[in-house]
Amino acid sequence: MKFILVAVILLAVTACTTIRPGPDAFLSAEEGITEAEKVGGDEFAPVEMRFAREKLASAQKGMDKQKYEVALYLVEQSEINSELAIAKSRAAKSRRRVNEQRQSNEELERKLRETFGDEFE
């Protein structure tokens, strides 16, 4: 009976311990931030970039304090913020290109009207 009780207690204790994540646990979050920087995240999504960096820094502090579950959660949050920064940056760049093309079209239309007058319509 004592053997079963000891086995149950040891099983419960080992189930409650969290295994330290490997050093590559932060790699995807760091790569996400790097990618977001490359596509202009600091310009087009500064809030998301700040959140991504802050979450990653907090995750690293959590690892130092052996708060592994919290650290992994914060790494995931950092990745999500990086992905959002990437998407917002790409969307902003697309909007910029559309607006530039629209202005170019309006200028061309203006020149055509000056040249051809009412015949252009």
C-alpha cells in the first residue's frame, strides 16, 4: 500500500513540473520580429512591433525566473504581434501603391482633357 501511495505522489509531483523549453523556443518569435522589420513594421505598425518586442523581452525574463509556461505564452503573443505587424505593413504598402497609381491616373486624365477637351469623354 505504501508503494502505491509513494508512486501516486511521485507521479503527481512530476506531472506538475514544467520542462524547460529549448533555446529554439524563442527562434520563431525573433524571426517574426526580423521579418516584420524588413517589411516596414516599425513604420506601418509601430504599436504591434513594440508589443512583439515587449512580449519577447518579458518571455526571456520569465525563462530566467523559471516561469516556463508564462514564457511560452508570451513567445506566442510576440509571434502573433509580429504576424499582425507584417500583415498591416503589407496592406499599408499596397494602399500606398494604389493611391500613387490613382494619382497618376488622375494626372493622365487631366492632361488628356487639356489636350483633347470634350472629345476625350
